[in-house]
Amino acid sequence: MSLRVALLSVHTCPLAALGGKETGGMNVYVRELARELARMGVAADVFTRSQDPAIPRVVRLGAGARVVHVAAGPEAPLPRTRVPDHVEEFVDGVDAWRLGQGIEYDLIHGHYWLSGVAGLALRARWSTPLVQMFHTLARLKNAAGRPDDREPAARVAEEARIVALADRLVAATVVERAHLVTHHGADPARVAVVPCGVDTDLFTPGDRAAARAALGLDDRPVALYVGRLTPIKGLETLLDAMARLRRGGSRARLLVVGGDLDEPVDGHVAALRARVAGLGLDDRVRFVGPQPQDALRAWYVAADVVVLPSYYESFGMVALEAMACGRPVIASRVGGLQTTVLDDVTGLLVPDHDGVALAAAIERVLDDGSLRWRLGREGVQWAARHRWPCVAEAICREYAALTADAASHVGAGRCQE
């Protein structure tokens, strides 16, 4: 393998269970990209901060890909606000690993702003190009979120620095690319658009009745939410929509997949549960908790519609997973969801923060079987264009633009649209 890439995911491990406060689509992206790069002949090492000393320092993702846990600060979960204090130690740990292994990296690929900070420091030591993907941008989160859920000014400043100095930026959608250019002054020539991917071997259509029987669900219509339980995800709006549907006589129930295993007795999740009780939805809303990736398909297949009520979303990987399973998606018309979901083709787009519009869209889909079938059919075809081999090949083309050594790995022709 002549090309070796260091992928950085400082604050969250790609092996972690999904749905927690710090785990979501980015974890899947980093893990699946590393695996697919390795299948293409690229050696991919993913460096992440160690959060559990009992986990092996090195975990293989397959031939040519591995996760390296780096000790930086307490080997325990930390709030993201404390992780910046340990980035320098993380950089030292990654460099020590490289020296101990006697290897050189051709490229650094940072994921999220904390990895961009580490990536710039490593680039200075290694004289190695930095490719950066943010996954979310602080300015946009702050504009869309609540005053008590704002990202710190330090993150905003660091994102601007990374945009100015990274050798290549990867945006998941043309919407994100436009935001990088207009909000951060990014050079358009240095911003590539590479959509996120989906595992179409794992996420496939199936028998809804069988999936419901396996999950112990009754015959009531099911709206499904999958994701982290944080304010920016808009679950309050979805709960308001469910209450409106209940008042209108709908039998629909909402299943919420995600959240931490050990939920705090206060905070946002507790507020969501209190809202459920206050709206009289105890018999209509079920918090399922986090689910491993390979178990998610059954929940998608069992649902009638998948809802993403986010106030900001850079891409919306859940939407792709649902579409790959043949399920229609209803999503907020924000950020990358505007291009991930094709309005009235693979799903419906509604204004964010609008419980009335969201309820109407859910009711429309639940009441129209032919519409559900059409949206589901188109979604499967759309998701097939976002398979992980497609993503990895596109990323490799960006690598090739930065190093001639990558050229031999490009053009394998495994992704055909």
C-alpha cells in the first residue's frame, strides 16, 4: 500500500454505540470511509481519544484499516467543552504512535473542528496535506439553535482558521459548500462536494409486518425518529405535531430511537419526557433508546414514515438509511436536508419549528398508501447512488489532487451511477 492516511476523530470513537449525545452520523461516516478506503488499497488509521482503558489500543476494522485509541486526558467520556484542553496531548500521542510504528502518512483527514485543530498541528510537524470535513458548523448551529445551546466563540474562531489553512475542504452538500464560502470566505476552488454514504447491503427494504412482529409492535401507524436527543434535532416540534395528530383522531404512535443508556435525571431528555406527559402522549410516544447499527434496519422497515424535524442538519444520514429501506422521509427544509431529501420525490420537506406543517405532512403520508409506496420506491433508487464505494472513490479523487501517490488508487470503477 503506497498511500497511508491518518483520519482524525478526536472527540468521538467510530466504534461507539450510536444515538448518544456525542455519537451519530459522523461516527458511521468515519468508520465506513476507513473500511472502504482499505478495500481500495489505501491504508487507513483512525485516531480517536481513548475513553475507556479497557478497550484495546488498536482495533482492526478489517484488512488495512484500524482504530487507534490515543490517551489524552482522562480515559473516560468527557463533555466536548473539555476536549479542547487535551488536543495538544492528543497530537503528541498521534505523533508518538507514528514514530513508534516507524511509518509515514501521506495525508491527514480531519473530521469535526477539534480534529481540524489537531490536523493543522500535525501538518506542521509532518509537512503532510490536510483534508478537512466539518460535519457541522458552529455559526449555523448557533443561528438555528437555542440561546442555551450555543457553540463557544472559540469554536467559531477555530473553524475560520481551519477553513483558511486546510489544503482541501470537503462539504457533504452544495448547501454546505455555499455556507463555507459565504460565512467563512472559503476559496471555492478548495471545496469539494462529496455526499455522505449509506450501506445498501445492510439497509434494504423488507416486510413491514414481519419487522413489527419481531419488535413486538402492534398495527398502529408508526412514525420513527432516529438520532441524538439534543435540542438542535427538533424533537419538541415533532412532539407538538404528534399531539396535534392525536387531537385529530389519528392512532399514530412515535418511536424515538437514540439517546444515552444512562440518561440524566435532568437536562434536555428529561424535558422531552416531561413534554410527552404534558401533551398527554404517554401512550403514543416510546423512547426506545440507542440501537446498534445492525439493528436499525428492523426499526426503519417497521415504520410507516421516518421524520427528521431538525433545526439544522449538515446532511442527514438517517434520511439515506430510511430511504435505502424503502421508507418515505419527512424532514425540515434546512441545511443539507434540502438536497438529501428530494421534495415530493423521496420524501416531503416542511418548514422547521412548524408543528402544524409537520403534522399535516405526517398525516398526508400515513393516509395515502400509494404516496408511501411511490416515495419509498424512489428513495431506494436515490440511496443506491450514495453507496460507500461511491463516497470513497470521490474522496480518493480529492486525495489524488493533493498527492500524486494517490493517483494509482483512483478510477477503480466500483461506483456506477
